[in-house]
Amino acid sequence: MLALAGGLAACANAGAQDARTASAAETPQGPGRGPGAGKGYDHDPYPSTYHPYPGQPTLVTNVTILDGEGGRIDGGSILFRDGKIVEVAQTIAAPAGATVIDGQGKWVTPGIIDVHSHLGDYPSPGVDANSDGNEMTGPVTAEVWAEHSVWPQDPGFGRALANGGVTTLQILPGSANLMGGRSVTLKNVYGRTMQAMKFPGAPYGLKMACGENPKRVYGSKGRLPSTRMGNIALDRATWLRARDYDRKWDKYEADGGEAPTRDLAMDTLRGVLDGEILVHNHCYRADEMAIVMDMANEMGYRVTAFHHAVESYKIADLLRARGVCSAVWADWWGFKMESYDGIGENLAILDRQGACAMIHSDDANGIQRLNQEVAKVMASARRAGIPVTKEHAWTWLGINPARALGIDRVTGSLRAGKMADVVLWNGDPFSVYTRPDKVWIDGALLYDAGNPRLRPVSDFELGQPGEGDVK
Amino acid sequence: MKRLILSALFLSTAALPAAAQNIVITNAKLVIGDGSAPVEGGTVVVQNGRVVAAGRGVAAPAGARTVDAGGRFVTPGIVAGFTRLGIVEVDGVGPTNDAGASASVFNAALDVAGAVNPRATPIAINRSEGVTRAVVAPDNGGSIFAGQGAVIDLGNDMDAVTRPRAFQFMEWGEAGARAAGGSRPAAFAMFRNALFEAQGYGRNPASFADRGKDALLTRADAQALQPVLSGQVPLLIHVERASDILGVLALKREFAGLRPVLVGATEGWTVAREIAAAGVPVIASALADLPASFEQLAATQSNIGRMKAAGVTVAIGMINDDEARQARLVKQYAGNLVALSKIPGAAGLDWDAAFATISSLPAQALGMGSDIGSLAPGRRGDVVIWDGDPLEIGSMPTQVFIDGVEQPLGNRQTRLRDRYLVPTEQGLPKAYQR
């Protein structure tokens, strides 16, 4: 339980350290609500059109509940209605008209949140014509937005729902570039358009990358950066421009006069400097993460989370002190030099040190088994003498990624008033023998293992061999 | 100087396998690995590196080392059905990656056996998770033929290769088309031409004109294809699309000696009866359920379950799935197939069958079922004692024996873990902590 308190406190401190983030927690944050909203320029020109699908008032009884923020109720009940969680308690009387599900032997958790996905941007099939995740034509492409590449018909969304119980995911640009562009957070609900999947009110992210990828991609083209020092130099030069841009727009928004020239890349970086856009930084090596954190201090922004972060365990104390999260795999290592020191205890060591940590997939297959990835971490932790309860472990799939995405006020745990993003598992979700039984998003039943009609089939799969098969 | 002597000593002891002990493991929840159910209270007897008996009521020979398994799972070591273990240290670091050679003039002749490095980090890491044998395949370069693969053990010694040149590996379908110049017909032509040339070589090796770099098939490649033509070794073929699978089955009719083994086989379930009728084994990707390419449109996790139900001999392999480092994941994959059996409309495997897909069945697919992959008498003494259900996430071996030799379970990752369990420095820099 100490580990639990430490882990949550670290994430909370992360917000408290920074005034902008702290104030953002008081008022709804999101596109169009940052500084300059309504005056300078539209911060939300591609607004969400997502709406919850119809659902039945539903009561699940007699079920093991992991609430996603560290709580557990055995033989408990959960009631949701009109898209929202109404109550989570030991016993709840069935309201008139509610669908009642006996959860004997089953488990309930919040829907899984994957903070790192490329679904839609690198969809299946992985043909060149659909590969839209990396704008590899320049090392700084802060002007691109991942949402403008999302193909809503990616069959991977349906797999992540039906096999993975994933209800929310952040789609990031790839990691070829130092500043790869804006991310978008989606509800995992098929839509005809990207906007119909877009998580209402979720802040944007900025994808940054350090290490091998940018220096390899651009070094091989004979241009900056070809080294790690080149990576940082170009980052710093770009932040200096962004600060200048930010000052000009602040002045204009305060005093009026002639509007500064718009620059889409600088808009995004300004959003970061103003705390409206969260930085998600692909980075593997401990020493590089320490440099990036100093750079953030130097330039006046925060890193919300390092992604991949296979060496975070080496600097868990520094990450805790700076309030920076790590989004990690359970057991990936060795595929390239900067991943050589990956170990299975990474997440557990971070968590024990009180640093904010969570699981992530970065993979269209891995996203289908994030619960199993956490189970691996728990087993590694146990062997290393780090006790982790199941209810605490679900924070790595629930409230922690929700915080890193700035949506923890509305999802990420089973708390009254939050979105009814709920998974009913047919057993202990940390067992290899368990699968999702039902998945609700905003209270709408969108996957049911027992009902073939409740299995999404994307346009691409329609009329193809295996259509409608249990995937 | 002292340091040199010490390291020389270390090398000389590590270079040779430790002597196999005679071992009796008692009180086991015993899994033979052949698809039969676990037996409580089982005993395994290993003598001179081989299993001599396994079951209930087996008498323990005198003088053997006895290990009480305390009722825990005891199984054959995991056989990883398709890997690149031991020939890659870091995938992205070229000089450490001997899987493929796109600039080589040779193809079928390429032989991974000599490139296997028993000290490659992935060997110890996978050994610590109960993987004791692996099918190691080369990757293809400028030809559909990738070269000759080996079956290795993951023991802590310098003698890793169980069977060199155990098979030839070939790309078919989209990857084969790409390697052959851009189309499936180009791959068919390359295949037929190579086999015709190899047949010519076989008729009269002395008269075979090696035209060097201009050759469609070098002498070395022609020679390497002889055991493929004769069926002395299987031809592992990466193939995904149903129509391509049927094409491979047809090749068997054209070249009578061929012993094809399908690798990947995402759409196998849609032609499972044909595969079963042809008696062709499959080393399938267990959880590939995305239409990742147009040759995998029918991808489903039910693939293996449905093929097995149709009578196909099907094992789990990991082609193009971190197979140079993460062979350990086959346990999780097998466990997921058990989970699938509870989902209406899906086809999974029961536990016993699932375990066989990572023990006896890959061995059988390679024609090595009488040597490895189970605890039946005569098999190599590869035995693992587990701290839990071996297919459940997080279960780990407590003891691993390979050829009857107990193995160390530490590795570079456990050393990093121990150094950084407390991340802060303890007096001196971390470099002094070991």
C-alpha cells in the first residue's frame, strides 16, 4: 500500500509543480480553452463530433472490481446509466428497468487506456499507401497533426476493443522527428470520420523524440541532426523561436495591434509553453532523459511523459523529483542499441520509487493484451521483492495514463460521474486465460463475446475472407 | 597477467558442456509434452543426458541426484518453433546481426550453424524462461532461398548446435515475390529454376558449371539444395495466403522428394483440410489476427485451433515477431489459445494441446520428435521445473536442465535489475556495484 500511495502522489505532484497545469485542473482543459482562445486564432478547428451511443442502465453484481485508482471490492456492484457511472459499492439495489448482470467469477475494471498507439496512422494492412505516421521530410514537423492521418477504418481499433478492452487511446505521430507533430486522443469507437472518434475535451499532445531515430533518419540524409548533440541543438534552437512567437502572440492578445504571422508549427509549440498541449517524449536512455528534463526547464515547458523509457528505472529518483511520468513496455529490449538495457522490472522500480509510471503498447498486437503486459510486470516485481497488488497494478492501465492524457477528471477509473468506460472480464484480467466478456464505452455496450452482432467489422474487412470472424 | 589467466580459465571451463548428471526428479506435476494431460506425483529419470523414464510409479535408480519438485510443474524444455536466436545480438546493430545478407551472392548455401553465438544475450535470457531448444532460421536477402537453418540448444556452453543444416528456409508469397524481382510468378520461376539446376548438379556435380556472380544458382547453392530435393531435410516455407498455401502443396506433387513445412500460415484455417490431407506440418504464428497485409486478410487467433481440429500437425513459431530475442513469448501465446477456447465461435486449444505446440510439435515439424520436445524415453534430458503453470504469465523456471546438465538462470537483465533495484548511488558510482 505504500507503493500505491507513492505512485499516485508522484502523478499528483507532477501537476502541482506547475501552475499552468494546476490551474488547468481547476477548469476544463482542452482545445479552444487555452490562452488566446476566442481572440488570437481558433485552437480547435477540427472539433470532436463524438457522441455516446445508446446504452441500457446496467448493474453488474457479485463481481470483483478493480477501480483503476487503487481500490478493490470483492463481490461488489457497479451501476451505470446515461453513459455515466452512478455508483460503485459493495451492494447496490437494482433500479427499475436496469439490466442486471451476475458477475460471479468475473472481474470489472475501467476500460484500458493506451497512451501510445499508432492505430489509424499506421493501420492494417500495412501498405505504403496507408502508412501516414511519420512525416520524414524534416526533423521538426511540429505543424503536422496525427489526426489528419487517422484512417478510421483501421481493423486494429476493433481488435483493441474486443481482445484488449481498450476504450481510449492516444494516437501519436512516429518518432523519426525531434518534434513529430500533434497527437490526438480517441474514444475507441468506430466512426465514419476521425472527428467522430475524437475524445471530447482531451488536450492535444506534442510528440517529441530523442536518441537514435532522428539522428539516423536525418544523419543519413547528410543533415542536422546526425548526433545526439545535434538533436538537442536543434530542439533548443526551435524552442527559442517558439518562445519568441509566444511572446509576440501574448502581446497581441493582450494589447491588440497587428496580428503576428501565423506559423502552424509554432502554434503547437506555443501551446506547449502555455501548458495547453502536453509533451509526450519518445526516449530510451536514462542519460538522455535527464538532459531533456534540463532542456525543458531551460525553455520553460514540462515533459508530461517519457515514452518507451526503457532505462527510466536507472533514474527513477530524478523522474520522481521532476514529476515526469514514464510510459513503458513490460519486456521489450534489444531491438536497437538504445533498448539494450531494458528489463522487466522497469515499471515496478519506478513505481516503488514513487515515480509516475504506466504501461503502453506502441503496437497493434500489444494493444490487444496490455492487461497481460501488466501481469508480466507484477511477476517481475514479485521476484524482485517488490509487492504489487492487483488493484494498484490497474492504475498503470487506468488513472495513470488518464492523467498523462489530461483526461483523468472524466475517465480512467470507476468513480461516480465519470464516463462509463467499463470492461467485464471473464476472469482475473491478469491471467493469460482471461478475455473481455463485455466492453462498454460511455455506457454503450460495444463488444459482447456472447453476441456475434456486437463485434465491429471495419469497412476494410467487409466482404473479405474471415469477415466477422472472432478475431 | 593474473586477469588473463583467470579469464582463460573461465573460457576453458565454459567451452565444454558440464558433465551430464544422472538425475531423478520426483513429486512432479508431470507434463510429457506430447499432448497428454499432466500427471500428479510423477517422476522423471535422466541418465547420461537422456530421458530414460517419465511417469507415475517410475523407480528411481540408485546413485542419481534426486530433486523433489514439491508437486510443481515439471515439463520438457520449451522448443521455440521459429526463431533467430543466437545469430542476432541487437537487431538494429548490423555487425551483430547475422540473420540475413542481402548483398551476398549466395542464398541456399548460407548456413547459420557457424554463426550461432551461444553467448548472445538472448540465449541466457530465454534459457532463464525455460526455452531449451530453438529452431534458428536465416532471413532471406536477394533470393527466395534464405539458407540452411539449425536446431540449437540454449545451454551455458559453447556447443550450441544440436543439428546443423536441419532445414532450408524459403520465402514465398509477398516476401518471396519481392525477393524474386517483384511478382509471385517471378518467385515460382526462381524456385523451379533453382530446383532444376540443383537436380542437374545432383546428376553430375563435376560437370556443373559455376558461373560465379552471373549464375542463377552457384555450385554451393546447388549443393545445399540436394538434401531438400531428396527430402533428407525439410523445406520451411514462409507462406500466408490461402492460395499460396495451396501452391506450396502443389509443389510437393511436382517435386516428389520435397518435405515442405509451412511457416506463418495466417490463412491456413481456410484450407486446413487440404493441408491435413497433404500431411504437411505447420509452424504458425499464434496470435496474428490483423490483416497486416493482403496475404493475411483472413487472420484470426482461431487459426491454430481450427487447423488442429482439421487434423493438421501445427506448432507455434514466431516469424517476424521479435524472434531473435523474445522466443520466451511462445508460452504466453500458447496460454492465450487456451483462453480462446472459452470464447463462443472461436477455436482455441485445451491446455495439454497448447503445451504440445511449444514442445513436441515443433520438434515433430522438423522431424526431430524422437530427439527433443518431450519427456518420452530416449529424448534429450531437457527438463524444466516451474514455480507455477508454465503457460500462465509470470511463471518462471526454478531449475532448467539441458542434456541433463543443470543450467544457470542469471543473465544480463537480472544483473541490471540487481544494480538498479535501488536507483540511487550507494557511496561509489553505480559502476562499482556488482
